[in-house]
Amino acid sequence: MQRFALRDALPLVSTALLMAACGGAPQEGLDSAPEAGSNLGTSQAGLSVGISCSRTSYQDITCTASGSGGVPPYTYFWSEQRNLFVPPRTDIISAGSGPSTTQVFFCWQPDETSPGDYSSRYRVSVKDSTGASAGLALSDFYVCG
């Protein structure tokens, strides 16, 4: 026959004290995770964005974004990456945000009298109605005068 010793109860007592200090055993339904089936703040729904740009006039580049996946409606965030030739410098310039899938950027077309001062590439990212976001889509570079 085995005797009960105080040292045998020590793990049980320490566990009870630890649970009491931490507020007790966890209760169901109190975690902060989104409900099952929710896409809130995640990109699990395959949210993505694409960009297509073209010169539409002597001074304009028009870009069109295409968001897919996620939960519409989408908000598009537009910007321009401008690379100055002299002095060498790169700037990121915000061009606004909103539901529009089209953005027009100013880029004077160089000619024989003005070979160009900088190159630009246009950028767009997207958020869906749950707050999930997709990374940047980037256009080709355009030389601007």
C-alpha cells in the first residue's frame, strides 16, 4: 500500500495557484479571433490586384486597376514612383485613394528638345470591404519630360 505524501500534491497545488492567478480556466467564446467563415482582415479569400497603363495623350498616362477575390467593394490606393535623373533620387508620391479603378498621371512625353527629366512607374494596392489588403501592382517605367 502506497502512502500519500505532501510532495505528491505539490504539482496539483501549483497548477491550481497558477490558474487562479491568471483568472481561472479559459471560458468558451471569449477569444478574439474572428468567427469561423469570416474574412475580416485576412487575405485568405485570394484578394489580388493588377494594373495596366498606357499613354493616352502627350502629357497623360492612364492606369486601370483590377481587383479580384476578397469581398467587394474595393478601395484602390494609387501612387507614383518617380526616379529623377539629375540629381539621382527616387520619390514615392501618393495619388489618392477611392473606389475608382482608373487613375490619370501627368507625364510629359519627351521629344528631341526635351529628352526627359525622370522616369515614373505607377503603383496600386487594394483593400476589400473587410480590411484585407493585397500587395502592390507595378506598371512599366515611362520616361517623362
